[in-house]
Amino acid sequence: MSNDDAAGEVTESLKTIGAGVLSANDAFFCL
């Protein structure tokens, strides 16, 4: 695996985690 591939995997993971956090925040504030 090249460094670019690894960086892409990490970036995608962070995006997924970030989206999950934002969704959790939205749900929390909507309570």
C-alpha cells in the first residue's frame, strides 16, 4: 500500500467519524 492510499484511508475514516459526531450533536441538540 502506498502512502497516498494510507492517507486516503485515514482521511475517509476521519470524515466518517466526523459525520457521526455531527449527527450525534444534531440529535443531542434536538432533544
